[in-house]
Amino acid sequence: MAITQFAHDFHERMFPGYQSDFLRTDPEFIERFDNFAFDEVIHQAELDDPTRFMVILAMLLGCQGIDEFTAMLPAALNFGLEAVKIKEVVYQAVAYLGIGRVFPFLKATNRALEDAGISLPLEPQTTTNSDEASRLRSGIEAQVGIFGENMVNFWQSGPQDSQHINRWLTSNCFGDYYTRKGLSAKERELITFCFLAAQGGAEPQLVSHAGANLRIGNDKDFLIPVISQGIPFIGYPRSLNALRCLRQAAQDAQGEQGEQDGAKSTSNPTNK
């Protein structure tokens, strides 16, 4: 079995002039992997190049694939993913993975960007200040824009002894991160979907954010290729779980739409 011309050319675009030592030590494996990941998957998962590599980096963050993440950073730059977008992917991961897991990825990102001749720090992307009331207002606006009006009072919901966590989710997760420039709301929901899918064990949140993606325009026909693109990097079990969560979210959204349509129909005098 030989590496296909397409897989060879794609690899060359990612890593110009580089030949993996796996071709010497593990030729059968690398031929199968490259032909699948860099030919078959690329043709099936129809994504533009920057989005493809944003998905790959977010998935690798989620599954803690630091070595592959480090390897893929130059490839992402070569395929047109902007440095500011890469940094924003890493920053937002902190809210979903925690700094304990993200810290080595931030260090690897800084090294890769500086090796590429990109000066740090990058241009500031924050749109809020340190005032908690300001962050809370901005966070509420971001949550409502993504999840709907039912999120207006989320920050003060829940049992009294843990209500502060919902407030932080609004002011910190959404107020500090979702309000930043550099990525659109659709891109932020996309990478959040990738973080949750790749880490596993967060299926309730994955269903919720799959629904949020659907709500703001990342439809099922887009998210299935996203899941497909992740398979070589996170494996089949977590990818199939993500697909199940996406289908559940799509079914829930369809049911909600049916209920709304039914309510409109019964309240319309012309239908009585």
C-alpha cells in the first residue's frame, strides 16, 4: 500500500519539506493513517481550510493531544488560520477544560507563533473591563444571543448555595470570553462543541451546545462534517457520542418548533 498522491500533497502543504520518521519505523501504519486522515476524511468532511484546522486544534485541546496539537500549529498557519483565531481557541478552552489542562497548550501556541515570526502579545481582543456588573451585562447579552430569551435570568437561578457558579458562568465564561473579538459567535460555539465532544463525559453540555450551534446557524449538515473531521484525532467512541448528541439536539429543536407552530395555530382565530 502506498500513500495516495492527494494525501502526500496535503501533507506537503501542512509541513513543507518535512518527511516523517514514521515512514521508516511504521510504514504500514502511517500509510493507512495518512490516506485516511489526509485524503478520505478531507474529501468527505467538506470544510474550508481555516475552519478545518480550527476544528482540529479545538478537538486536540479537548482530548489533550498536546504533541499532535504542537505539530498541527504550523500546519494551521500554513492553511490560513490566523494567529488571533488560534489564540482565541486556546483562551476559550480555559472555560471548558480548565487552566490545568490548557496551560501546556498555551505555552506550545506561544512558541509556535514566535517561531513563525509573529510578535507577541497580539492585538487586544477584549471588549469588557474588570467591573463585574459590566461583565455580567455583557455575559447576559451573549447568552441570550446564543441560547434565547430564557437565559435572561439564568445568572441568578439555582440553589442559593451554588448560585454564584451560574453567575460566574454568565460573567466569566460568557462575559469574559464570548464577548471577545477575534472569533464570531458561530465560531465560538463551534469550538465549544469540539471541546466538549473531544473530552468526553460532558454529554448533557454537548447536547445543549449542539442545540446552541443549530440555533445560531451551524446546522446539522455543517456539524456532521465537523464530527467527521475529528475522527482521526479523537477516535470513534467520542465521535459517535457527539453524533448522537447532535441528533438529539436536532430532534429537540424540531419538537420545540412544532410546539411553537401548534401554539400559533391554536391562537390564530382563522384556524378556529
